[in-house]
Amino acid sequence: AVISNASRKNQKVIVGKFKDIEKLSKKAEKPAVIVFGEVVNLHNKLPNYKNVILEIKTGEKEWISL
């Protein structure tokens, strides 16, 4: 997978085969990271945090969803 703007509101994920990674990376916006392996298959199972604001205050140990 090629992940553009990871963890940002405008994050985009392009999934493909290892043999196609060069072509995929040319289509991706920068900055981007490349992820290999089974973990790529988990991206659809993770919650969508694009519209969530998280906050942590000094001394707290957990993120709070606003």
C-alpha cells in the first residue's frame, strides 16, 4: 500500500501488489509511505478517524475524542 498524507484528514490509501508498487507510488500524492505485508489488509477494518479531533492534556494518559 502507498499511504499519502498518513494520519491527516486528506489521507489516501492505494493498495496493490508488490510488483506494481513503482507504478502505484507515482500516482500517490506526497508525502507518502509504503507499507508491505499482511498489515495492509487491516486498513479497511480500522475506524475512520478523518473527522475526529483527539485531544490529550498534560498529565492525562488517554486521548479524548471531542
